[in-house]
Amino acid sequence: MSEGSLEAPVRHPIDWRNPEFFDEAKLDEELRRVFDICHGCRRCFNLCDSFPRLFDLIDESESGELDTVDSKDFKPVVDACTLCDMCFMVKCPYVPPHEFNLDFPHLMLRYRAVEHAKKGSGFAEKQLTDTDRNGKLATGALSGIANWATRRGNAVTRPMMEKIADVHRDAVLPPYTGKTLVARAKANPPVVNESAPAAGKRKAVVYATCYGNYNTPEVGEALLGVLAKNGIAAEVVYPECCGMPQMEQGAVQDVAEKAKRVAAFMEKYVDDGYEVIALVPSCALMLKFEWPLVVPDDDKIRKLSAATRDASEYIVALAKSEGLAEGLKPLDGPVAIHIACHARAQNMGQKASEMMRLIPEIDLTVVERCSGHGGSWGVMKENFEVGMKVGRPVFRQAKANGKAKYVASECPLAGLHIAQGMEASAKDEAEKAALPETSPHPITIFAKAYGL
Ligand code: SF4
Ligand code: SF4
């Protein structure tokens, strides 16, 4: 429920099959209607960079009102939106069922969809967001070369990438793995603890996600280890990417096609009573909420949406219903975790912090605000500095006054960004040396507490 409303927000399907959705005059009318409401409200002034840009635009205009703002100046407002959904989920009192019917993130998406329909994705964005092609090319034997080329500080390749692909030369890019999660899970399945309270009671399949498969297989391995310890033998599948990177570009039709293919692939599991655990919160959000809004008339998507769980959400539910297997031990230092916007947007409560509190004697700091990353958005030349600015309070809080030994975000990309921000904001070498160890997801710290 949002702060300003007594009713739970309702989200309407994205009306992208209606030709009016792409009508520029109608879009402009809707932007002006919504921006005027926001101008009068201003609750979201500190959520991200979109709102300050909008309010500055209005305040600095001739009349101080929206009527003297030129519509072509709206683009920077849209560009600054990472589609984190926070304004819709936690702030806005005017979301449906309120008569103002305001959905700011989906309006930003509509603007991008109209741009995409006119011009397609830019070359750089297209290359960067084709995560499956990139993952297939850059994992395995070529991961060493790919990681060398994309490493921050590479004086040959990074300035070139900035020029050709608009990727900021200082942004840390996620490294690729030598062996995907799917291959690892097949080659080395963890031993299942048949005497755990949940043994034989649950069926789960892990949706690897592109990032979990090609970049951080250790997150999936940690989850599989924790599940096996708790008597659950989970298979790992990866039909293809969920389409979040395409969503950010406004390529709604691509998202719809991906959703249909993945849901058709997963149907046999869902029909057989499996819960589907998505490793990355953005992908869980796509499966649970965005796909049914993009393709509202597909039964397979609806069923998959109902069966999807976030990783931390699944562990907390397991602990509450069957009880966890014994063996969790106190950690050797305090932990800070960052609750990712896309986890908050799933409207499930702070599941990562609930999960971490299952670890005995944990000293936990919870950071719940935008890190400023926003998927591929935060590494682009025009956004990187903004992302580092937006993330400053998170970088500071994640250090927990210098005491945190481990830090993890639920979003592994935000985790990389936080690690970079903590390092960049360190006063001196001594503070740099004392920074907490960054884990790619709270589940890897949880697995550590199990001694896995
Ligand atoms: S979705 Fe997130 S980034 Fe976009 S306007 Fe809302 S709060 Fe800002
Ligand atoms: S999105 Fe809603 S809460 Fe945020 S500024 Fe606009 S009207 Fe206010």
C-alpha cells in the first residue's frame, strides 16, 4: 500500500496494442496531465533524478507552471527514470483505484515505447541489452578475454566502448563466468538432506535469469546448496532472458514475445506443482507483475506469475511453514544488506532482511533506498554520474559506520554499483582497506552461515 493511500494500488494492463498508445499528441496530453499533478504534489522530490528534473523544468519556466514548458524538454525527465517502480508502489496516493489514475513509471515506459516505435533501439543499447547473445559469446573459454576487455581501467578498450557503445569508462561492468549456472548445477548437484523438515514436501525449479546464469552463478549455487540442505532438490532452467533490458528500452513487443516463450517452457513445471524461484528481483518482478500487464490474456503467463517466488521470499516461506534444517551458525561479523527497488516493488515486505534474521545472533543493518543503478541504465555515459550521485546515501549506510564485514544487495548489479560507490567515497587508503566484503546476494551470506 502506498504512503498516501488507504487502498492497495491496482495496476492496469499496458495498453500497447491500442494504436492510441503510440499517438504522440495523446502521449503529450497524458504527460502534461500527470506532470501537472506531480507539480502540485511533489512527494517524490527525492526518490530519483526524474522528479527533480521535472520540478526544476517547471520552476525555471517563464510562468513557473507547466504551460510554458516545451514538450521536447520532457525527454531528460524520462531518461532519468530507471523504472524502479518506487513512486508507484510506495509514494503515490493517486494510483488506481484513485480517479487520477496515475502510473508514472508506465507513462515513462510509454514515452520510451513511442520513441522505440519511431527509431528502434540505439546501436549501443541494442548491443548492451542482448544479454543472451552476450552471455553465450562471453562465457566459457572466452570469459577471460571478455573480462579483460570490459574491466574498468583497461586503457585500450574502455575509452573505445565509451565512444562506440556509450558505456561510461568508469562504470564497473559485471564479469562473465567460465561455466554457466545451468552447466554447474548439472555437473555438480548438491547432496540433498533427506532428514530436513521440508524433505519431500516441496517442488521447486530455479529460473537462472541471464545474470544468474552468465555472470553470478555463485548466487544460484548458494541457493541450491541452501535448498538441498533443506531437503529440496531443485533443477535449474534457463529458457531465455525475462526481457527487463528490453522493457527499459520501451521494446514492449519483444518483452511480450519473450514472456510467451518462457511461460510456455515453464508450463510443465507449473502444472506439476513446482514453485519457480527467480534469482534476481528484477526478473521476479517481471514474471510476477510486468508480464501479466504486458500480455494480460495469456493463461500460461498468469499461471507462471502466480507460481513465481523471489529467492529470499521462498526461504522465508519455507522457514515459516516447514521450518529450516538445523545448522545455521552465527557469522564472524556484522552484515549490511540493501533492499533493491525491484524487491520492494514486489510488495512482499522486506524478505531479504527477514531471511537474514533467521541467522542466529546476526548484527544486521538494512539499507532501503535506491542505489542509483537501475540495470543497464546506470552504466551508460549520460547516466553513470547521476547514478553515483543518487547512490551516495546508500554507499554511506552500507558501511554501517565502518562496522559491516559483509555487504550484499538483493540486486547483484546494484551490489557492484554499491561496492564501486563505497570505494569511490572512501576518504583514504585506510578506509578503502576496511570496506566490507561484497557478496552478490544475501543468499550467499546465508549459505555461509550454513557452512556451505
Ligand atoms: S519509477 Fe523510479 S526512477 Fe522512475 S520516476 Fe518512479 S521513482 Fe523515479
Ligand atoms: S508520482 Fe504521485 S506521489 Fe509522486 S510526485 Fe507524482 S503525484 Fe506525487
